[in-house]
Amino acid sequence: MPAPTSSRTLWKGAISFGLVHIPVTLHSATAENRMKFNLLDKSTMTRVGNQQVNKNTGEATAREEIVKGFEVEKDQFVVLSPDEIKAALPRSTQTIDIEAFVDREQIAAVYFNKPYYVSPAGKGGQKPFALLRETLKRTGKVGIAKVVISTRQHLAMLIPHGNGLALNLLRWSDEVRDTAGLAWPDESVTVSAAELKMAEQLVDAMAGDWQPDLFHDEFREKLMALVEEKSREGGLRTVAPVPGEDVQPTAEVIDLTELLRRSLKGNAKTPAAAPAAAKKTAGKREETAANDEAVPLKKAAARKSPATARASAKPASRRKAG
């Protein structure tokens, strides 16, 4: 069975191309089902965190004494201050900025990183959303875009998916390794017609429709069965819950037909009133785009007073949602 639909909005903004702004929301398209173990104190059953320890002395280092350094050469570091790192962060525009449309088959699978479902935000975005989806289907193109999620800029591919759209975060070109030096067979390695025919017959014999429900993580299933058995036998222990996190609002839509007409006239780079208004609205939320990463969760929890944290605490996964 597929994982249940995620109703949580991870990011809210707009798809932008030419002069068109389509308000959308992002939702996680995947769920992490691997076993997740927490470190607990055996005697008190409280959570155990990761302590920052000086590797030379073995002693704990206070948070205020820790700085971030980038290793330029072995044992040679450049230290960057929080303000210097913050100044380099990309500006959050709350938009999925499509920069090009390319043929789907031109993008190799090794570039695929993480998928999200894209949904129109409000009734006003339904028609332009459907128009973009159908256009991509008919042309066989995908939109190549840049988007900032939680202060980090991503390259992404906007692709039709059923009645909606999916946004697949892509790896940057320098994150994909070169294949030079791998022992891949070259043209000198040949296969006979008989060998190829037998291989094709074997493939045909094993061919079928894609049914993901037929495949299971057997290791996880065995561990879950053990967890359930120990739970029934009274092996449950209570641990303090972790606070959750809220999401942020954003952008509106403007007349689609007029924007398409103006974009086709070559005014794609001329700022329009509505996009400007959308960017003004988004500017108030710079560096606050909600997503499913762990860092914002910790910051949100840290801002609460102990009393508020206890009052609002809800059970939640320690890791990002799907």
C-alpha cells in the first residue's frame, strides 16, 4: 500500500514563468519508512542528544565556543561567522522560477533527488495550473526552475503527474560524478545474436505491469513485527514528546490570458503589478519558508518558553516528514 497523502503544506508560493504567477503549495511526495531508533537513557528513559565534544581533549565544548570552518587544505581552515554565512544565503522569493522548458528524456535519472507534489493554492489557481499541466503533457516538456526552500536554493524539474504536477528537486551538475574510469564495457565487448535472443526471452517471461505493492522491505517488516510483539508483552516505555511546527502563507494569482499575451509579445522580463505585489508579500517572509527540514523545527522549538513548549507539545517524528 502507498503511504497516506500528506496534508501538511511544506512550502507556499507561486510558479512563475514569463509574466504568469500561479499560486501553489508543495506537499511531500515520499515517506521515510526505514526504522528510526532514538537514543535513550536506560535508567530514566529520557532522550539522549548528540554532545559536541572536542576530539583532542574528549571534553564537551560549549555551543558559544563553536565556530564553523571550511577546510581548504588538510588541517587548514577558513572560519566563517554566522553573519558572513547569512549574507550569502539566497533571497527567498517564494516562487518556483521556471528558466527553461526542455524535453523530459534529456534529464538523466542520476539528477533526480527528491520529489514533491505541487497543488494549486485556492480556486483562482485551478485554471492556470491545469493549463500549465496540459501544456507540459502535450509538448513533452518539463519546466527547469530554481526555488528557495528553507534558505537553500535548489534546481528543480516541474513535471506533469496524474491530474497534478510534481516538483522533483535535481542535483546540481557538480554533484553528479563523472563516469570516467569506471569499468564499463566498451564497443570491444560484444554479445552474440543467440545470447541477446535468450536474454530478451527471459525479460519477456518476467515482464509485467509496475505494481509497487508487490515489493516489501523485509528487514523493516521483521523489526516491526518484533516491536509489536514486545509492545503487546508490556515493553512500552514513556518518553517526552517533541514540539511540532507551523507553516507560512503567500502569493496570489492575476489574469492568466493577459499575462500569456504579454509574455508572447516579448515582455517576459517586464515586472507586472501582481508579481511585484507577490514578491512584496513574499519579502516579508524571507528566510522563513516552511519545509520539512530539521533545522527550522529545532529553531521553532527553541523560541518557546518551557511552559509553552509543554502546553503545545505533540508527538512527532524527530526526522523530517517524508
